[in-house]
Amino acid sequence: MVDMSGFLPQNIGKYGNFLENAWVGSLSMGMIFFCSPIVSVFTDILGCRITAVGGAAVGLVGLLASSFVTSLGPMYFTYGIVFSCGCSFAYQPSLVILGHYFKKRLGLVNGIVTAGSSIFTITLPFALSILLGRVGLQNTMRVLCILMFVLMLAGFTYRPLLPAKTRTTRGFCPPMSQIFNINIWKSVGYRIWAFGIPAALYGYFVPYVHLMKHVEERFGEDSNKEVLLMCIGITSGVGRLIFGRAADYIQGVNKVYLQVTSFLVIGLMSMMIPLCHVFGGLIAVCLLMGMFDGCFICIMAPIAFELVGPADVSQAIGFLLGLMSVPMTVGPPIAGFLRDRLGNYDLAFYLAGIPPIIGGAMLCVIPWVEARNKRRQKEDALKSEQDVTHKMLDQDKAQEDAPVKAGESVL
């Protein structure tokens, strides 16, 4: 899934002022993550294929309708809501379906899939710039509808291999206990993971949103700031392949340590941005930031499979993405507020590095919690086995004593 929410606010200036245009892209990105819990429920009920195809079809309708819109008001609905919801329904099943086909190489497969989206994210803006200059915004949206149609066709190839969940009722609508999977929240490790990652993301996206403006203020408007985004995109794709393959060699929930490392490095790199007074130093920071950004993204699905198992992974990923929508929306505006108050982004970048470090420290507890739970389960299983053995011995002794007592009574 390629993020196409960024190109729109820069090219609909005729529809409204910059702030109003920016809200369209912000609403679009937020809705993709906000709808994720609902998408996970549909994935469990309808399956990956129907959910993905239906989502791509809705996104196609929303994007096509946006190409006929001539004012900003309807754009909030057609692009910011309809198109984004369709993308959300098409995106999440692509993560869940991988667990049906791959087990030993799940990390590598996630790295390849997410690296593909990184490649399109790098190359698509150049193609969009050419299209916008030649055919205009509305026709560009119609061309992008071809990509959504291809995405819909790709959804037909999803063939689930894991057994479907059984229903206790024959009605069309299953009970609420089967719609909302509460089993995932019984895992202490998942609860820590689901709230630790959003805690880290309050500062995670600040550099991605405000870095270009910071470069203009420090190095001038003529600086080649686009190189920084290209560096982040390229190393992010490389990092997804490298760390995705490395995750296959790490056993169990110890994969969380890769995410811990990524958050620590990204937090430190965010704090390093104001200290870079040479453009080459800023390039080095962006290269490292992109590398570990790829690590964070590609390792997400394998960790979910380890924490809750393949049967419950859909809602585990869905609720995590839903919780991520809050810090993604709140963090960058706070940084913009600090910039307006102080006149520069220095404090905003310093503070942006703190939440990823704190969130990464929270995730360090997960392997210890999971190991303790496994020890308890083994102890309980051993204790129950011993109880069964004692009961069987008592029954055997009672059966041996029974003929003696009967013989005495006969004599």
C-alpha cells in the first residue's frame, strides 16, 4: 500500500487555503489507521479475500469520485473518508494473509512485501509530478484508479490456508464474543506491546512531517531537501529486507528487541537533527533513521504472530494500528505549535526523541513477561499431571483393596 495522501494537499490550492488542503491529507492518513480495528473484525468474519477486494473497490469508487469534485468540501468525504477507508480495508489483509503461507521465513516475506511499498513510495511522486504537469489533478486521479483496479484484482489471489473459526450459532450475525476477540487482551505481552508502540509514536513521525521546513529555515529554500526524503526511502527499503531476514533467526518474542533497537536509534537521530549544522551530517542522520524505520515496519506482523498466534493475529494487528492513529495525529501538531512559539524546530526535535526511547524501554519487558507466563503454564501443567497421577494411583489402590474386603465378608 503506497501513501498517496501527501501529493493531494500540494496540488489543490485552487480549492482552498493551505491549512484546509492539508487537513484533507491528514484526515486521509488518520482514517487508514483509525479503521483498522473494524477491518480486523471483517477479516475474521468474511476472510482476507473478500475484505481486500471489497476495500479496493471502495477505494476505487472514492478516488474516481474525487476526480469529478470541483470544491474542497466534497473532497473531505470522497478522498478523506471513502478512499481512505477503502485503502484500510485493502491494506490490512495483505499483512494477515502472509501468515497463511509462510512460517519459517515470515520475517523475510514481510520485509520483501513492505520493501515493495517503499520502492513505490520513492518512485511514485516523480510520476505524479509529471502527470500533474501534463494532464492536471483530476485526470491524475483517474490514472491512479488503474492502480486501485490492479489492487482489487490482486485481492482475488488471497486464498486462506488456515482453518476458519467455527461459529456457535447458525444465524447470519455471530455473537459479540466472536466478533470482538477478547483473547488477544488476555496476553500481558500483547497489552504491553499494544500500548508501548503508540506511546513511542508521539514523537516518531515529527521528523517526517517537519524535517523539510526545518531544512529550509536552516540551509535555505534552495537546499536540495528532496535528497533527504530519498535517503530515508531508500534505506527504509533496504532495512526492511535486512531486518526482515534477521528476524527469522531470532526465536519467539525476542524479535521485540529489534523494535526496541529501532526506537532507540530513531529517538537519538531525532535529537541529532538540530545539532547538524552541515548538510552532509543531516544526510547521515536520515540514512540511519530510514534504515531503522524499515526495521520497525517489517517486524510488526511477525511479533504479532508470536504474541497471539496465527488465529488471532488479524485483530491483534487491527487494534494496534487503531491505537497508532492517535499519536500519529497528535504528535506533529504539537511540534508545529512549539515552532510557532519558539521560532525554530530545535526543542520540537529534542522532545520528539523522548517518546521513542520511553516506548522502546517499555517493550523490553515483553520477553521477560512471556517467559514468566510460559514457566507458569509448564508448572500448572506439571501440577495437573501430578494430580491426575495421584488420583489414578488412589483408584488403583482402592480396586486392589476391594476384593480383600469382599473375601473377609464372605468368610
